[in-house]
Amino acid sequence: MERRSALATLGAMSLGAASPTLATGEILKEPYKLTKQTLKTDILVIGGGTAGVVAAIQAGRAGRKTILVENGSQLGGTTTTGGVAFPGIFFAWGKQIISGIGWEMVQEAVALNDDTLPNFSIPHGKNHPKHQVRLNGQLYAMLLEEKCVGAGVQIRFYETPTQITFQKNNWIVETVGKGTMTQITCNQLIDCTGNAYATSMAGFDVLRESVTQPGTLMFKLGGYDFNSLDVKLIQARYQEAIQKGELVKTDFRNNIIGLLRSAGDNIQHVLGADSTTSETHTVANIKGRASLLQTLRFLRTLPGCEKTKLIDVQNETAVRETYRIDGHYKITQADYVTGKVFDDSVSYSYYPIDVHDENGVVPDHLAEGIVPTVPLRALVPKNSRNFLVAGRCVSSDRLANSALRVQASCMGMGQAAGAAAVLANLQNKTPLDVSMSDLRKLLEEHGGIVPGNGSKG
């Protein structure tokens, strides 16, 4: 046999040896190839959290073709994945000030789980959590998904933008996901990432503090009877563990008794928690879980806590503060605490100034009768066209943002952004050029509560 023929025969034999033996019903499929596709839509919402879901549903219900890109596995953000399943606050001084799509979904979640709404007619005083609505977070996530699909919104999970450019009055957004690369062309773009991630990628300025608020990993403990514990002994043992370097006092606000009394919930602090990139969010998640595991082991050494167990824990550390946009108007603390009403106010907000730090948090409540508002200009980055934001990355100073960031406020902003995008798309305008009367009318048609005209901001 000639050398060439011998090599060919050997190659064929080798190929045959490498081929798998197929059982009945099995097929040999060629290696998976990255799918590349091009999509076109009227409105694209990036981020399926508290604000993004409402913005997308508003756009879809108003008849615009809408795509919602979310890099996680479910909708709802802080309320669902973050585990802060107690959105608020929708009522101020005995009157509802935030309604619309977000409130609709909250009510349905409460009814479907046989939960009870707070009595909003009773003033909460200095205890604002009394007016927060406790939800089944996972049920709420499913309802959000159902509402989006019902509004005709195309949901794209597990995708994140990699490039955003403006061409011929449209935005071109390239995303990457599991096995996919997609180019989405849209007329109006809404950044609801919470981190102003899309805003920065599109080339607009974003701001942040040198030291940001800590995040929180939500969890629930059980296996002990708090009322039977020797709190003085436990407190002494806790301080001793801190002195030895076995525990870090800032992890649970130097309050082990508070941790045991609340059985977890919203008490942990993860300093420097940042969800902006996969790397920074990975660090926040690892720090949160390591702190919880370390503290759980410590608790099980305490008298009466030997059987302490972890009943539930969220998949991610929830984040309070990262970047904010540099918008056409920056909402200040003075604006917020005086309840300033702008000519272009589109939604209300109501929550104490609420800055967390390494020592904990002491809310600064609003004076009686004060209800802050959000102007449309604070939802639009400077020098942008066909671009809006909604949620905690709203243009604001740090103190105002510490209150604006909560869920009900973000829902109001989300619906306003969705409605502004709809009108801008229909009228071939940029959002700041739409008629405020048209915008208010559209919001009210979909159940929104819109502040009236007031002093010019």
C-alpha cells in the first residue's frame, strides 16, 4: 500500500473510532454556533427591575412595539431577586400619591397570596415600614412576567448590552447573551439598569459618590426562641468575637440582638456593594454570603441558638447606590424636603431621606404634608436625544437619591418614562419636546397620578 493511501485509510479509521455509538432516538448534532440576529422595535427598555418592568408595560399597553432586555433570570429587581419584597410607599398623609401600573401589580400580588394591605389611613409617624406592602416576591415576579407578555412586550432574559450608538435618529444596541449576539434598532431607549450602565455606554456623563451606601443580602433565620435568650450574655460574646477579629461589627450594624430579633430580613450591610459589572457584583455576592455564613456559625455557639438555621436566602446581594445620570435637572435635597413641584413634574415620590452607612441608618422623615415630585428633565441625560432613564439612577444629589431610589417612586418614574417614550416615538420627537399636557393625559389614562403645575424648576 502506498504511503498516501495508507494515511487516508488511517484517517478514516481514526474518524470512525471517534464517532459515538448512537442509541435509538439519538442524533449526532453539529457543534453549537453563536446565533446572530437583527431586531427592530419602537422602544427598548434595558433593565427589567422595578422601574423597567413598569416602563415596558406602559409602552406596550400604549401600542408601541417594545423589547425588554434583562441580564438576570426574572423580572422585578430589588423586589424579587434582591428580596426586598416590601415596596413602598404609595400613600402620603392619608392620600394615594403613586398608583398606575405598579400599584395594579402590587394589589394583584397581595390578593393572589391572601395577604393584607396596610391601613394607609393610620399615620405611620416615624415608623414608615408600617406603610410598606409585604409581598410574596416569587409570585410577584411571575405576575410581572405575565403582565409584560400580556402587553406584547418581548422579554429577553440573560442578555446585556455591549455597545450603544446613535444613528439616523435611532439607537443601535448590541447585546450578548447565552449563545446569542443581537443588534436591536430602536427609536426610543430607556435605561432602567439602576446603575446608569446604558447611559454611560451611550457616551453620557454619570456621577457617583466616593463612598457609596452598603448593600444587603436578604435572608431569614429560625430554630431559636428570641424571648428565651440571654441577650446580655449574647451581646458580650458578640463584642468579644469582634475584638478577636472573628466577626466584623459593620456586617450587621454592630447589632447582634437586632439580627436575632428580626431573624434576618433587611439588617445586613455589605460595604462597597456595587452591581455595575459582573466582576463588582460577584464581589458583593461573595462578601454577603461569606459574612452570613461566618455569623451563622457564631450564632450556633450561643446558648439558646445552637439550632439556629438558615431558612431562606436570596441569590444576590441587593444594592442601594451606584451611579446617577447627569440630567437636564438634578433633584436636590432642598427640592425633595420642600416638596417642590415643577412645570414638568411627572410623578410623585414619598420616603424619608435614608442614607445607610457603616453605622446603620437613621431616617430623616419629611415634614407633615410634604410630597416631593420628579420632573421629566431629571429622567433625561444632558446632550441626549430619544433617551430616558428611570429608577435609582435618576438625576439627583445623594440625599435626594436616598429617598427617590425606593420601589414605589421608581414605579412612578418608570411609568412616566414609558409614556414619554411612547409620545416621542409617535410624534417623531425627543422626550423633552413632547407636550406635557399630552404626557399627563396618557399617564392618567393608564392610572397614573400626575402632579399639577407649580412653580418653575
